[in-house]
Amino acid sequence: MNLTLKVWRQKDAKSPGRFETYAAKNISSHASFLEMLDVVNEDLIAKGEEPIHFDSDCREGICGTCSMVINGLAHGGQKGTTVCQLHMRFFHEGDVITIEPWRAKPFPIVRDLVVNRTAFDRIIQAGGYVSVRTGSAPDANAIPVPKGNAELSMDAAQCIGCGACVAACRNASAMLFMSAKIGHLGYLPQGQAERSRRALAMVRTHDVEGFGSCTNQYECEAVCPKEISVAYIARMNRDFAVANLKEALGAH
Amino acid sequence: MSTAAATAAVRKPSALGAFYASTIGKKWIVALSGLVLVGFVIGHLVGNLQIFLPPAYINAYAANLKALGPLLWAIRLGLFVFFVLHVVNTIQLRQRSAEARPERYAVERKKRATKASLTMIVSGLILLAFIIFHLLHFTLTAIPTANVHVMEPFTGGERHDVYKMVVGGFQNPAVSIFYLISMGLLCLHLSHGFQSVFQTLGLRTAKLGPLLNGVSIALGWFLFLGNAAIVLAILFRFVK
Amino acid sequence: MSTLSPSKTTSDGVMEDTLDGHVPKGPIENSWERYKGEVKLINPANKRKHDIIVVGSGLAGGSSAATLAELGYQVKCFCYQDSARRAHSIAAQGGINAAKNYQNDGDSVYRLFYDTIKGGDFRSREENVWRLAEVSRNIIDQCVAQGVPFAREYGGALANRSFGGAQVSRTFYARGQTGQQLMLGAYQALSAQIHAGGVTMFPHCEMLDLIVIDGHAKGIVVRDLWTGEISTHLAHAVVLATGGYGNVFFLSTNARGCNVTATFRAHKRGAFFANPCYTQIHPTCIPVSGDYQSKLTLMSESLRNDGRVWAPKKAGDKRPPQQIPEDERDYFLERKYPSFGNLAPRDISSRAAKEACDQGRGVGESGLGVYLDFAESISRLGVEVVRERYGNLFDMYEKITGENAYQQPMRIFPAVHYTMGGLWVDYNLMSNLPGLHVIGEANFSDHGANRLGASALMQGLADGYFVLPYTIGVYLASDAGKKMPKADDPQIAALKNDVIARQNLLLNIKGKRTPSSYHRELGLLMWDKCGMARNRDGLQAALQRIPELRAEFYQNLNVTGEVGGTNQALEIASRVADYLEFGELMCFDALHREESCGGHFREEYQTKDGEAQRDDENYAYVAAWEHKGVGQTPYLHKEPLEFKKAHLAVRNYK
Ligand SMILES: Cc1cc2nc3c(=O)[nH]c(=O)nc-3n(C[C@H](O)[C@H](O)[C@H](O)COP(=O)(O)OP(=O)(O)OC[C@H]3O[C@@H](n4cnc5c(N)ncnc54)[C@H](O)[C@@H]3O)c2cc1C
Ligand code: HEM
Ligand code: HEM
Ligand code: SF4
Ligand code: F3S
Ligand code: FES
């Protein structure tokens, strides 16, 4: 099939960006969206032009590297699908496709469609873990975990840290990402000791990084490639309030 | 920002101050105050629906409220505080979020967000204008309309004919239309806002979600239809 | 080197001094305990004075960086991705082995040890494997404590599944995303240490060279992939945890960015590369669909627990699978290997599928595929149970192929998946270059000629959490280990300039062909000549072709853009340049090893019924190659393998 692409090109964070139009010719409908871009890029390089820069690594929907907004929807808007897993069979001959980077102040553009998501790492560094010294763990079966909680924990733990939730949220809020980690650890007995500390530290870092606040649009859940539920945001809101209350009462 | 700088900035003087300054803290305040305001508008509507009864009812209701004296003032003050908190925090959050997304997308599409959820600040701000107008209109009676007709002036202890005032007020089509639009926006605001409170307060689960959405929309319509019924009944002279 | 005949090369290249793996003497059962009791310790105050560079943030790199920092060392950790969490370990699906015996099915350290040695076709070092099996148990404890949400039974205890090459159920899993969850556990441990200040993280930085000063590895040269800046970093010791080189085949299940650059550059600076020809072909991947394809997707081996592999009995049978009656189907794994059936080890299953396709019985448009059928399990267990176990894999399959595997069998075909070869290391996980330690998939150590499923995650975490943090002390406690080069040492600036020159060289060719087109061509060649089956003629042809391709690359390459700033074309070109040298070494090793073992199948050496034929008399050794210049014959160092505990035997899965 043949398509027209309107792609955001921007040399680096400081330079101004603009849309460029490219033709994508003879694309197989079995190809993935990124493979389509590969084909376009091979043509560009052959012509001596710089390729469209975009991020990707695993190309199987698990590393969370790929990231672009396609026709207004993060990852292209297919249910539970990263853009590397989005296939061209969902497009039609002659389609005009607009491709933009994640847009959020805490995600400055590195180049073209590549953005800097290290703010996510700093949110995790603030408290998204269980502090346990290597070698000091008790036997793995010493603490039983009810299957239901293990499943709820796993549902949240699937977050791939792609940032689509921020990209899709009109407030550029990272609540879904953050709540996924807080939910993952919060449903496990191992995560209880640091539950309050974690919520306080992560949310405060989120705010310092400049993400927006949540107004419960649920758009994040709709585009999340791992279909993380906004119920985790609700749970985090509760955890955060309780943690503050405990802190105010000196109950730590 | 470096990790060290981030940690330094993360440390805030007092726990409650930090809560108030945080995105989620502000959200809580918006939700709690929103809930109080919802309670008020429901009560207010129920009271106002007495307009369909003989005038004595609503006038007695107003008089009874007045009779609360200092308690009334306490309630008014409370309402006012929640109202200010609601407005101030929503505006602050909106500002913050606008800063977080300095550049907009060329193509905007949404899958789940609704007209109502995306326009909370617009519906809210118009509601703010409405409420100012409304207070001038009925509480301070500072809006001169052709039909304003208060039986007796506000002299302490005098009978205050709310019934006449309201009926007089809505006989003016311009005023009525403004009220109707505002009631529409209130409906919109709450059709998203009510279920949103549960999410913010951490009471919404994936299972409860659809039910809450339904209740929220129903509440919006109930308030719209109830309020609009009053305005329309007067405008079209069913209630005179 | 292509002009040299292999036999001549062997006698020519072999150095008489054999390599010493520095294994602890004495009985194997408590060798690791004894070692730990005797190894030199560094006191906490001194640890703070030691800087360690860890390249890689995968299971091996992430876990070691975190643990080393916990112990008090100053760690600098590098990865090429924009975040440490995205290392390729994240993609592992199936599970991680551990000799916990929670199923009470007779598992033990010995059994895991033996399965690994046997699975590796008796080409691994016994002591290392024993240690691996022993610490496997601690890994599960550690990960659970970190909050890894492993699958559970209703009673709250950990669940297990079976994996290829084992008759016990010892694989721990988190749905089909075990690697992801273990990876996030390591990433979180790393994040905690970054927060505490023990680790400085350098994401989006690619190592382009190793700094060797007076024969000791003391630093690295990196390019910041965002700014293009080339910088040098020094340390008392360097740890490489940079993963495997499967992408030499272009199409593999590896992530796009996986590269041989880090290990190959170290090799060019003196580190021996061991057994590069041992590559693993995974039997259950989604078949190739077109020449635009950028990677292959694995369907976890765990699917073989409940899926049955078959091909039509008749060659050229193009009927849809549902229309092929039961008695016209050949469940070839069950037929050929009745006791292991669909759970036969990877190399064996892959070859069986290839054999079916070679006989014209392949399915799908290309004829390169066999069926993996769940109809029987679905009728036995119900759709829901199957969905719970493999739902995400079925979804992934549907996304890629547009086919629903609940209704029709999956089509699968083998694909390059893992590389057993890697930099040579001794028992301390240190290479022959003092100071350079290599862990995870990047080293050659524990899997011999074939890795069993669910053992790579185990090895990466064993190395990172429980082995290297002890063994690195041996070097650091030595006199050389205490030395740190001066930042203004001219050797360092020279290395940096060398890297810059290399980048400019690539940029200034200004030819016609894209970097990826060379990669694709090299990959096809490698798959064809050095893939699932190899033979002398093919390997010699490849050794002829690769230098030609390399020469063309340096004449006709087109890399757009500049050194500064983000330049993905340059990143690719720089990796391909290394593959073009490394591919030659791989073929060379494959040619020299005149036997079939594990993933290395030489067509000349097979039994009558097509099984691999090992030659223990002549090849029971590790082949560790020393670089002698591009296009020069490498030197072969042999580390003989002795089997004291697991006796050499024919690998039989019938
Ligand atoms: C699809 C798939 C499924 C798998 N499933 C399983 C399974 O179920 N069970 C199992 O046991 N094993 C499985 N494996 C194998 C296993 O995942 C890997 O062998 C293992 O994760 C490797 O870990 P590692 O830490 O050694 O390397 P990796 O995780 O590959 O990490 C390499 C690190 O090095 C960095 N790096 C690489 N090159 C450079 C450079 N030049 N400069 C700077 N940094 C660099 C990368 O950024 C990364 O951080 C699977 C593998 C694949 C591909
Ligand atoms: C048709 C609909 C409405 C009618 C007929 C109505 C009528 C009135 C009347 C008569 C009063 C004055 C009471 C008095 O001073 O004794 C009043 C006060 C007030 N109304 Fe309304 N109202 C309507 C809708 C609303 C709505 C939608 C809101 C809020 C969103 C609102 C908020 C208020 C407030 C805040 C006061 C002041 C209360 C006080 O003085 O304590 N009203 N209203
Ligand atoms: C008058 C000016 C008003 C403004 C500017 C305003 C604005 C807003 C905004 C922007 C939100 C979304 C915030 C969020 O979801 O976090 C919001 C939420 C809400 N508002 Fe208002 N509003 C106003 C008046 C009212 C009134 C009169 C009511 C009461 C009936 C009300 C009830 C609510 C509720 C219930 C929410 C949901 C809170 C939540 O999200 O949890 N608002 N308001
Ligand atoms: S919550 Fe979903 S959208 Fe957000 S980072 Fe995680 S996986 Fe991506
Ligand atoms: S879209 Fe944004 S507003 Fe909240 S629910 Fe999701 S973060
Ligand atoms: S490239 Fe890894 S998730 Fe898309």
C-alpha cells in the first residue's frame, strides 16, 4: 500500500520543529508500523537525507522504548498495543498519517520522535522498590501471597514505562505509570513496610519533575499498551492521603 | 534535574503543607469540596422545588433558614470556604497542567475522555460567573429586572416573599436563558465530576466504575431537569 | 584467513599452553562454599575507595551494579537504552529455573547441575555449573523479597512449570513476562542504589572501546547516543554485562540494539572470545513474513507444555490445518523423542522442525513453519485455563499474524535466540585480561554448547547477585587491582582519538548503501552458512565472502549526519562494522570444531538417524580465540574440560 506521512522533525531539544511530508510506497500490510518507517528511512538514507529518528528496541511490545503519537493517539490507539506491535493491516491505501512525539514538558525532545523519559527513572529512584539487601532474603515460600493479590500485583507490574499515559493525558500527568508501581508493590506483603514512604517520595518527585495533575480523564488507561487500570490511580490516591496523614500525625 | 536536587526539593516543611502543595493533595481538596457543593446543590434544588407548592411553603422554608441565625452564617461561611478552595485549587491545577503540556498535538483524538471531562474548567468558570450573578440576583437582589417585586423591603424581621422574587426573576427570558445554560453546564460538570470524586478519594474500583459513571450522569440530569423545570415553569407562566 | 585450510590453521594457531580456569581444587559438592571461605575479603572502608565500571544494566549488569554498590563499591553503570529498565532481559518470557524442589518431584542441586551439563552437550565447566545450580535457590528468595510477582498457587505458595530438557518442574514464572519482572526487580534494586548514591547511571551511552593500561582493563570509551559526545571513564575494574551477539544474524529474537561491540572491542584489546560458534536456535518463533522484517518474535518455550508440535505427513500438503485428519499428521517430537516429547531440548526440536521443512512438509506460505497445536489442551483444560497460562502470548501472536491461536494452530519456525559463546572467563568470572570481568550472556561460561530454557535468567542473576560480588574481590585485593590509571595518561587520550577516528571514518565514506543493508546481507549469509546446520564448504564460502563484504562496506557505505548529536544511522553503522569482523571469527570457530554438539551442528558429523555426533576425544575443550588483527588468523587457546561428576555420555532424549 502507499501512504503519506506527516512527521515531526526536530534536530534537538533547542531547535524549533516542524512537520515534513514523506511518501511511504509499496508497504506490505504484514509489516509493523516501525518496519514501515524503516523502509522510509532506508529510502531517505539512500537519498543522502537523514532518517527519521525514532526509538525502538525489543520490537515485541515489552521494553517500552518505542513511542509515538499516530493520528492523535499514543501508540496508534489499538487496544493493548505498542507501536512496534501495530501492524499496517490496520491502515488503508492512501491514508495520511500524522506522526508526533510524546509531548510533555518533563519529556523534552531529543530528536524527531525520540524523547527523554529519564524523569520516569527518577520517580522510581525516589522509592519505587523494596529495600532488601542481596542475600538477606528469607525462603521464598516463607510468606504466602494470596493468588488474588499476586494477580493484582502482576497486572500492575506489567507496566513497560513507555510514557504513553503521559503522552495521552491532556494534563501530561504520570499518575498511571506511578500508580502501577505503587500498586505492584502495594499488593504484596513484601511491599508493605515501605508503602507510605514510597507513595510520598514518588508522588513528590512526580510533582517536582513537572508532570501535570490528574483530572480523571482515563485516557491513559485507554492507550496503555498493558491496559493498566485507572483503579490503581484510585488506590494510589488513597495510599498517598493515608501516608500524609500518618506523616502529619508522626506515625512513621 | 539531578537526583540530589530532586530530593532536596522533595523535602517540604510540614506534612499538611506538603499535602496541600502536591498534585494529589489538591485533587483531594477539589474532590472533598466538590462533594460538599454537590450536597448543597441537591439540597438547594429540593428546597426550591417547593416553588410548585403554594407560596407559603417556600416562604416558610426561607424564613426557617433565616431563623437559624448564626448557624446559617456558619453554614454560609463553610460553603464559601469550600467554594473558594474548590475554585482556587482547580485553577491552580489547570495552570500546572497547562505548563506540563506546553506544546499541543497537531492532531488531537481521544478514546475515553469525554466532552464533560475535558471542559471541567470551562463549565466550572461559567458556573462561577453564574453563582456571582445568582447571588446578586436573589441573595443581594442587586440585579434590577423588570419584574423584581419584593413585597416588603428588607427591614429586619420583615416577611421576605421569596416566591414572588423567584417568579419575578424568571419572567425575564434573558435571565431564564442564562440560568438554563448554567444549569446545563452544571449537569455537564457533575456528570463527570461526581464519579470523579470517587476516583480521587480512592473509592472507585474497576468493577464499581460503570455504576458510578451511570449514577454521575443521572445526578447531572436530575439537577438539570429539576432546576430547569423551575425556570421553564415560571417562564411559560405555569407558575405565576 | 579464508585462504588457510582449517587443519593447517588449527595446528598453526594452537598454542601449547592451555588455559587455566582457576577452579577450586577438591570435591565439587562444596567447592563454592570452600571458595567463599577462603577468598580474600576487602574491608568496608576500602571498598569505598574502589571504582567499578559495569557496562550493561540487564539482569546480570543491573543486579551486579546494585549488589556491588550495596557492598560499598563506587559503581558507574552504562547502558545504550534510554533507561536501565529496557535492557533486553526484559523480553524473556518463559521463566527461571531453580533447584528449590517445591514440587517435591525429586529435584536437587545435583539434578539441575546434571541437566545443565547434559543439556549443554558436555561442553561446559563443571564447577561453574555446580555453583550456578547451588545459588539458583537464593535467586528465587531474593527476587520474591524484592517484590517479583511470581505466579502462585491458591494456597499462596509459588507455582512452577516445566521447561525443555528437564523431567522435573522447577521453572518459576510470572505469566509470560518472567524476564520483565526479574528485570524490573534488578532495575529497582539498581534504582535504590542510584538514589543512595552508590551507583551513577549513564543511560544512552554506548561503550565503543575498552581502556587497557599495562595489560589491565581500567576503563571504557563511550559515546553518548543523544549528544554524540565521546568520553572516557576510568575504574579499578571493568565488568561487561552486555548480552549476546545473536544479531550477527540480523534477524533474531534479540532487541534491535543488541550488539557485539562491547565484547568484540574488548576482544580486539586482548580478551579471548570463547566458543563463538555456539549459538542457539529457538524452536518456537513466529515465521518470517517478508524482507522488510526487522526482527523475529519468540513464542515462549513454555507453550510446549500444552501445545503439540506437528507437520503434515505428506510433503506439499497445503490444506488448512483443521482439514488435515489426525492420522495424516506427524507429531514428530512425540514420535522421535517419546520420553521428552514436545519438551525435547531446543537444539533438537529446532533441527526436527527444519528436517520436516526440508522434506517439503513445512506449512504456511513460505513452507518454513510447523504447527504448534493447542486444540487438545483446550478441550482438556478449557479455554480459560489456556488463556490464563498463555493469554499474552496468544495475543501477541494474533497481533503479529492476524490469526487466532485458540481457533487454529500457531505456525512456528526456529530462529536465532541466544548465544552460548562469549568472552572467556575463569571461575572468578574474570577474562584473561586482568581486571576485565564478564557476566551474563556476554561470557561463555555455563551453558556449554546449548542452553536449557529458563537458565539464562538464572545465570545472569546468579552472576550478578551472588557470584561476581565475591569473586571480583580477588582482583581488587591484588596489587594491580588497587591501581587506578591517571586521567592524563596519554594512552587514554589515544584510545579516545581512535574511537573518534573510527566514527569519522564511517561518516566520510559517503557511498551508496545503507548500514542496515549490509547488516541484512551479512545476516542472511550467516544464517545460511553458520545457522542451524553448518558444513565445511558453506563455512569456507562464508569466510571467503565476509572479508569481501567488509571491504565493500568500507568503500560504499553511506552514513548520513554527523558525529555530534543523535545519529541513529551512525549507531547502526558502528555496530555493523563490528559484526562484519565478528562474523568471520564465528565461522572460523565453527569450521575448526569438527564435531556436532548442542547448537553447533556440523552436517558431516551426525549419526545415521540424524543426531549430533560429538567427538570427545578431540574436542572436549573450550576454544578461546585471541585476536591477531583484522583478517588475521586468530590464535586458539584450549581449556580442556574434565568431567568428574557428570560422566561424559551420549546425550539421549529418546
Ligand atoms: C525473546 C527472548 C526470550 C527469552 N526467554 C528466556 C527465558 O524464558 N528464560 C531464560 O532463562 N532466558 C531467556 N532468554 C535469554 C535471556 O533473556 C538473556 O540471555 C539474558 O536476559 C541476558 O541478560 P544479560 O544481563 O546478560 O544481557 P541483556 O539483558 O541483553 O543486557 C545487556 C545490557 O548491556 C547493555 N549494552 C549492550 N551493549 C552495550 C554497549 N556497547 N555499550 C553499553 N551498554 C551496552 C544494554 O544496554 C543492556 O543494558 C530469552 C531471550 C530472548 C531474546
Ligand atoms: C433554578 C434554580 C435556582 C433557584 C430557583 C434558586 C433560588 C435561590 C434563591 C431564591 C436564593 C436566595 C435564598 C435566600 O436568600 O433566602 C438562592 C441562594 C443561593 N443559590 Fe440558588 N437557586 C437556583 C440554582 C442554584 C444553583 C444551580 C446554585 C449553585 C450552583 C445555586 C447557589 C446558590 C447559593 C450559593 C445561594 C446563596 C445561599 C445563601 O445565601 O446561603 N443556586 N437560590
Ligand atoms: C464555580 C466555579 C467552579 C469551578 C471553576 C470548578 C472547576 C472544577 C474543575 C476544573 C474540576 C476538575 C478537577 C478535578 O477533577 O481534579 C472540578 C471538579 C469538580 N467540581 Fe467543580 N468547579 C466549580 C464549581 C463547582 C460547583 C458549584 C460544584 C458543585 C456542584 C462543583 C463540583 C465539582 C465536583 C464534584 C468535581 C469533581 C472533583 C474530583 O475530580 O474528584 N464544582 N471542578
Ligand atoms: S502505565 Fe501503561 S502507558 Fe503508562 S508507562 Fe506504563 S505501560 Fe506505558
Ligand atoms: S489521562 Fe490523565 S487525567 Fe488522570 S486518569 Fe489518566 S492521568
Ligand atoms: S520497541 Fe520495545 S516495546 Fe516497542
